[in-house]
Amino acid sequence: MAQDSAMSSGDTAWILTATALVLFMSLPGLALFYGGLVRAKNYLSVLMKVYAIAAVASIVWVIAGYSIAFGDANGIWGGLDNLFLKNLTVDGLRDGLTIPENTFLAFQMTFAIITPALIVGAFVERVKFLPVLIFTALWLLVVYSPVAHWIWGGGWLSTYGGGVFDFAGGLVVHATAGISALVYVFMLGARKGFPTEAAIPHRPGIVMIGASMLWVGWFGFNGGSQLAADGGAGMALLVTHISASVATLVWVGIEAMTNKKPTLVGAATGTIAGLATVTPAAGVIGPGGALLIGLAGGLVCYFAVHLIRVKLKVDDSLDVFAVHGVGGILGILILPFLSSTALGGTGDGIFMTQLVGTLVVIGWSALVSFIILLGLKLTIGLRVTEEQEFEGLDVSLHGESAYNS
């Protein structure tokens, strides 16, 4: 914790606000977005998983996650010198920044919360509760925190080939979650009744409300990643909104042309696709680049959903890989082309460096997630019984019902 910069009350106030916005994305934004997409008998089980993950991730982050991600042991991992935040002080500044270490830590904690929570969308309606919590704890320590260190914590990918550029989490958040979600799906198998009855959202209105909360919260997610209250934060917020708007309209337009009836769920999904795609590039693109990245995100993620769920019949239940994984990776790879100064960007990003970083993160996330899940499957098991799945997880796992008549 260096003291070579003076603390800025304006920067600190903004990051404190952004921290609240990013937590708001998970609680209740993501929980409602996912909850409305499942059947009524599994609604509370989705809320419960997201809620519990928020608590587990927070404690793991305090114990060791932050130390691994933002310590300075070596280029592979940050080390364990700051276990239980033993080096944290009230007034110490984060190295090179104008905000306190505790504020930076809390902001990054909200990213560590939402990333494993995104994976919930892949295994809804058929997974046990305890394995989700154990997976979350282990995954944060051996997948998320090391990747965060490699790219954001001064690790080897931050210097490789000029540095992998990932402004707010195309790789660190969306690729790790999306790839791990896909592994989870293959380890679990499809839901009973997929792809007919299992694919019908029970509360489209709740889906839209959750997506709206995510849209608003994303201003903190991307705007806060500037780590200062300045023009860069303002531009990140602006391009985030532009991309989300374009992708929403793209999704609605495709549905109108193919199905003759644009849906609210489709519009909300398009919004999230636009947000995920712009996330890694929000710090380097301008309005022109945002229009194009929103167009690309809407188109590519729409057809990824159609390919994975409809054509290949892979039960990535709420399209975690197709929207978050594909969107985040797409944003990483097209970033160097859309950051052109002619489009109002900064000109940053090298394609081959971005590609190498993407392949490394995909490989690491897939391999380690498979090992964790295999261990859980062989010991305590991952999937509920057929009887529990038929009854619904709200009652069979939690003894509650969302809709009591």
C-alpha cells in the first residue's frame, strides 16, 4: 500500500457508489433475472443460490481471495501474505491510486460475488445446494483469483505482448464464468423435460425487472473500473449504455423477423449481451465503437443461443455461456479493432495478445472447473434425485414455496 498519491474524496465517493451498484447487480438484479426465467417451482432455489453465493464469496475474498488476486508474490499468483486482510489499514491507499485500499478491496469483492453467481444460470432446477457453495469457494480461489491476478493484479498476462487489455472483466468475469458454466452443464446433464417445458420462463416481467437492475448496476461495473471520477469513467458509462441499447434493439429486430413476435425476455437477453460484450472494451472505445460492439454482441450472442440451446440441445439453462461467455470473449477479441481513434477510441489493444490471453483463460477455467466438479460428483454428488427435480427445488431443498395459494 503505497502513499505516493494523495487520497481524492471525489474518486473515493464514486468508487463507494460503484461498489453499491455492482452489489445491486447480484442482489437482487441477477437473482430476479435468473429467477424469472425458471419454472415457478424452482424460483426460490435460484434466489437462494445467488444470495448464498454472495455471502460465501465475500468471506472467501476476505480470507484469501484478495491476497491471491492483488498480492505481489509473483506473476502467477499474488501469494498469501495478506490472509484475512491482516495488512489492511483505515487510511492506506491502493498502490498508484487515489482511493483507500479498503475501498478498492470492497469494489473488487463485488466482482468476486457476481462472477460465480453468473454460473448459477447454467445449472438451475437440477443441482444440489451444498455442492454449489463448495464449488464457489474453491473456484474463487483457484480460477477467479489467479486469473484476476494475471490480468488486473500485475501478473504475467498484464505484461505479455504489451499486455492483455480487459477493462472490466470480459475475461476475468464473463469468460471464466461462461466456460465454467459450460463444463458444469456437461457434468450435470440436461433437465428433465428439456427443451420443451423446461425452457418456459414463469415470470417474464421479473426477468425484465432484473435485467433493468443489471443495466443500471453496470454503470458501476464499467464506470467504476476507471477507479477515478473523471472523463474516462464518464466515457465508460456512456459507451456501456450505447452498446446495451443497440444490442437490445438487435435482439428485438431478429425476433420480429424470425418469429413475428418480439418478446420481453428476448429484449432483456439482448441487453445483457450488449453489456457483456462492451465490458472489456469500455475503457478504450468511443461512441462509434460502442455502436458497433453492441451490434456485434446482439448478433453473435443471439445466434450462439440458437446454436447451443436449439441446434445442439445443450442445456445451458439460462444461456450463461452463449451470452456471457461468448459476449465477453467477443468483446476481448474485437477490442483492438473498435478502439480506433477514428471511432473515438484510444487505439489500445493488440489482437494476438488478446487472443493468447483468451485461450489461456479458457483453458485454465475449463480444466480447473472440471477437476473441482469431478471431485464433488464422486464424493457428495452434484444432482438432486428425480423425485426432487419433479417436485421442484423450492420445496424439496428449502421447504418453501414462492406462490402459496
